[in-house]
Amino acid sequence: MSDFVRQTPVGDNRERSICASCGHIDYENPKIITGAVVVHDGHVLLCRRAIAPRVGFWTLPAGYLELGETVEAGACREAYEEAEADIQLDGILAVYSIARIGQVQIIFRARFSGEPAYAAGIESQEVRLFAWDEIPWAELAFPSVHWSLQAWRDSGSGPIGAPQGNPGPTDNGPEPVASGPYPADSSRDDVIGASA
């Protein structure tokens, strides 16, 4: 295996990992997470995690997008893997940029394809529908689950408006390097696509 060195490639403005032998640039980019707030009669589907991180805590059916997969297909696949639920997407509910962990999360609002049917998949200990006042807020796995549930409540059951973004201000890590056409305050948490 070749040795990689950290340096700024010609024509770039950021340090990257570059193969010392052939010059290949190993771009490190954020991971894309896709998932859904699955709703039925004012209740939301949550999964109790059976895998790290945050085993035993509740989350939405969501996970990493696979190569060759659309975000829509990924959200449906994750709902089936984690909750054995066949869903239909209503639209994008929220987009969260979480730079401190290198993720962009795309969350859909969804409903069951037919009658509600769900069960714990291999990555879940338990799956169930919760009314708003039953949601185990103190046992939610990640801040973005809180944000997504609030986005669902704010959106109501009608048409979905523009996707919600990061609630601000949040602790999303260090200030980004100002470069290119983006303003120095591009770390604002209310800007979708910000490098926050």
C-alpha cells in the first residue's frame, strides 16, 4: 500500500491526503445520512437501537446512503432494515449539516405504504409508534432526532414547505476555513449546506 502525505494540491486551497507514489488525491468528504419520520394517525415510528453507537436509545429509521442509491431509495431501505416497514415518502422534511461529525442528514416525512406493519429489524431492539406526548425525549439517541421530530410537528400533516435546517446556534465544531465564494459567516447553522 502506498504512503499518503498531507499537502495542498496544485489549484486547491485545502490540505489533502495525496499518494506519494502516484499523486492520487484521497478526498475526504462528509457522509450522507438518509432517513424518515414515518407517521401514522399523529404517531411517529421510532426504533430502539441494537447497534453502536447509543445502543438502547431511540432513533428514527435512518442510516448511511449506499453507493448507487438515491436518497429516497436509501430512506425506504433504512425503514425496512431497521423497522421492517414499507413506506412512501411525502417529501424532504429537513436537511442538517453536522460538520463536527462529517455528516449531511436528509430526512423525509413518510407514511406506511398500506396498513401500518412494522417489527424490529436486525439493527433494532424494539420498534413502536409514539404519540407526541409519549416520545421518550430523554432517551433519544442523537440531537438530529430531536430536530427531525420538531420539524415533523412544525410541518403539520399538510404539504411540506421548504426543508428545515440546523436549529441555531449549535455546537457543530470549529469555524470553517473561509474560502471561495462563500462568506466568512458561512458557518451559520441556519444556512443549508453551510460547513458549520
